[in-house]
Amino acid sequence: MYAHIILSMVLIMQHIWANQALVGGQWRQSVAVEIDEDGRISAVTSDAPRLDTRVDVLLPAPANLHSHAFQRAMAGLTERRGPEGRDTFWTWRQLMFRFLEELTPEDIEAIAAYVQMEMMEAGYASVGEFHYLHHQPDGTPYDDIGELSARIAAAAEQSGIGLTLLPVLYGQGGCDGAPLRRGQARFGNRLERFAKLYSRAEKIVDTLSSDSGIGVAPHSLRAVNREELADVISLATEGPLHMHLAEQVAEVDEVQAAYGQRPVHWLLDHHEVSSRWCLIHCTQMTETETVRLARTGAVAGLCPITESSLGDGIFNAAGFLAEGGRFGIGSDSNIRIALSEELRTLEYSQRLRDRHRAILSSADRSTGRLLFDEAVRGGAQALGRRSGEIAVGHWADLLALNTEAVDLEGKAGDTLLDAYVFAGDDRMVSDLWTAGRHMVREGRHVARARIEATYRKVATSLLERI
């Protein structure tokens, strides 16, 4: 019943008026946006008379292109050194495996709904859920093989977010074909069973709102062998295709030893990587690989807060953009949901490496403007979602900022976006629409009280169990 209320929130024509809005790459004044009953933008008018629904600044809302929802409940639990006196991605990974053994389907739904709610309050209208938690803790499938996919979908019904579900194929424990270890059993499928899971996930997504979608995600070159990678690409001939690639030095070394090439080099030589692909992280690329990947039209899925947290490395965003590359932003481990901070961290990583300022800017766009534009464009492409612009025919994925915030007051245009990215935080987000569903009002998700109360109970219970 509650989910029905959320998903029926845009059954009437809506009108929004903005003092200023970013439309077609230009700042416009007194902009009226009309949203039809399906949640798509049906008209955009500049210099329009004021309407009842008014906002200060209206922007296209980006997609969060990479999330592991369940990891949100781990935030703050992994900040101690491992027993060897040195902590890395690989020791963090062992803690993650132990944590997920405790998660029930009900836990997963509650955590996903909460993190999706936080995403919308931060300014994301949609999410690509890189969903690899499929089975019971010992690896036995649930009676419904899509049980946990259904839980992610149920969370999206609660939160109202635009969901692109990305079921993950995870078949082995390394490039040597090692069996999955304890902690990985919940991920594991060989191709035949995965095809059944994928088919079930398609049916689940079909029950959601019309802006929902599905893609496919071979986890990585370590977790999927060559034959199954080719087969899973053929399994889903339409929709987004996401994969982790070149995130860690040890991963690069392992792939090179097994395949005779570095991960990016091997993938580009053996598969037709195109604009349908989204390659996650890519923090360990050579200059040649950076150029080659940029020219494919694929999106680099960047998760700067998580990459910083895990010590992954620094993506060469400047070189990638110089070759026409596209990127989008994801929150990955969900240790912190903060859109402006993701963008800021990306730029600051480039400055720390290169010892310059305003690196991701151009002759006609300030740093904040370029970061925001590219994140919006790349995120929409990565999810195969017709969004990313305030334009007729696009989903009404819209983000409003409140210029009463101290650091935004009196600012306009690109300067306003610079202040949002480099001096601001999520408190500047006043409103959020996803496919026309007005889910955040005055900075607060319309279902926050209910979703938060359920999550608090789950989080407390998990702390007792682990």
C-alpha cells in the first residue's frame, strides 16, 4: 500500500517555476517546466510568469551509477588496522565478507531503502545497483532465485528512486579459477544459473515504475572467466553493461600474470567496448590505456569517496577528458552519501597529484560546472536512462538548490555551481524529483521518518549480531 502511494505520486500534470535553471547547456531565467502524467518533461519555457511550485535553482539531477546498497550499514565499522599492522582493500574485503553473512532479506531491503533515500536527499534521482548479493549465506539459492533482487526492487518502491538493477555474475575466486571462499558464497553463480536469475530479475523490474531498467554486470576479470564474460555479454544484448576494471595494483598484477596483458589492455583487445559499457574505477591505467578507453565512448564509473577510503588510487580524469572520455559518479560502498563531496574529491585528487588548481575546468566552463555537467551526462548514459537534461521528452529528474544557503546567496550561473561543489554540502538541496515523483521537499525525503525508523532497528540488530 505504501509503495503504491509513492509510485502514484505523479498521476497529474505538474508545473515547476525556477528563478534560474540550467537548460540546454545555458543558464535561463524565470523557467517554467511542465511534467506530464508519465513523469516526463513536456514543456520548458524561459521568461515565464511565476507558478505556485517555485524553486531558486533548477538543475538536471544526476544518476548514482554504482552502488552496493548493503555496505551502507558497514559505515564507520572498518577504520582499524588489520592484524598485520597494515590495512588495505583486501583486509577491508575480509571484514565485508564477514558482515554480509549476517544479512537477512529483510535487512537488505531496509538498508537499501535507507541508502536510496539518502541518495535522493543528496541530489541523485536514480541509481544503478551493482547487485551481487544473491543467495543464502552458505550459497544455497532462495526458493525464489530472485529473492534479493526483489528486495532491492521493494526498497525502490519504498523510496521512489529510479532504479536500474544490475545483476552481477560472480563465478570464481580469482583468475586461476579458484572456488569461491567463505564470504563469497552468496555471490556465486555459473552462467546457467545466472541466466535464470537474470530472467527472474527482468520480471521483477517489469513490476516497477516505467522509468526502471535492467542491465548486466560481469563483476570483474578476476571473478568471471573469459568464456563466461563473452557469454554474459551475449545474454543481455540491450541495456547497460557494467564491470569493475583496474581498481587495485594487485588485481592488475593478477590479470597480467594470467592473461598476459593488463586488464584494460586485454578487455579492449578482446571485446568491442562501446558507449553501452560502464567501467568502474579504472584507477590503475597507463596513459595509453587512458586514451584508448576514452575513445571507445564508454563511461568511466568513478567513486571518489570510496576510492579514497579504500586506497585505490587516482583516476586520470584530466587525461581522460582531454581525449573525449565520459565519466559518471557512484557512491559504491556508501560510506558517505554526498554528491557535492564526490565531485569535490575528484577534482582535489587531481590537484594533489598534479600540484595545480582548477584542473577539471575548460575555457568555457568553470570547474564546478564541468564536474556537474559531466557527472549528469555520464550517469544518464551509464544507466541507459533518458535523463541528464532539462529537455522535452526526458524523464523529469530534477534537482533544486536553495540560494538562502549562506554560500549560495547572491550567486548565479557557474559561480553558483562552484560554490555548491567546493563550499557546499547536501543541506543546499531543497527539492528532488525522479521521473516526476517529488520525493524531497524542503531538504527532506517525504518518507524519511518511516524508512529511517526501520533502518535504525536493523542497524542496531546487526551491531549485536556481529
